[in-house]
Amino acid sequence: MAFDIWQRAQAKWRGLLVYVLLEAVMRVVTTFIQQRTESSGLLLYAAAVSVATAIFCLVQEYRLLMTDQEGDDAWPPIWR
């Protein structure tokens, strides 16, 4: 099973790269907002957006690795 997941990851590297980069950028933006602001409302909003983005990215990465669908080896629609 691990070998199958590794093969899927190699075949679908474009989609995985997009979602990993999106998650990394959101963490950097959230950290920047947390360091620069004193407003608790903005901190809560930034944390909520970061958590929602992380969940979205993890679900998409799981979908890419565990299922085979048409077009998975191309760039995902979020990139276009």
C-alpha cells in the first residue's frame, strides 16, 4: 500500500505541490498577522481562515493520494 501511495504521489506531484504551497503561504500570512496586529477580531479571523485553508488542503491532498480520478496528474483548477 505504501508503494501505491508513493506511485500516486509521483504521478500527481503538481496537485500536491499546489496544495502544500497554499498551506505554507497561509501559515506565513497568519504568523505575520499575529505578529503585527493587536486586534483580537483580526487575530481570530486570521486563525479561522488559516484553519479552514489547512483543512481544505489536507482533504485535497488525501483525495489525490487515495483515489484516482481523471485529470489528477494535471495542474489543479485552483492553480489556473
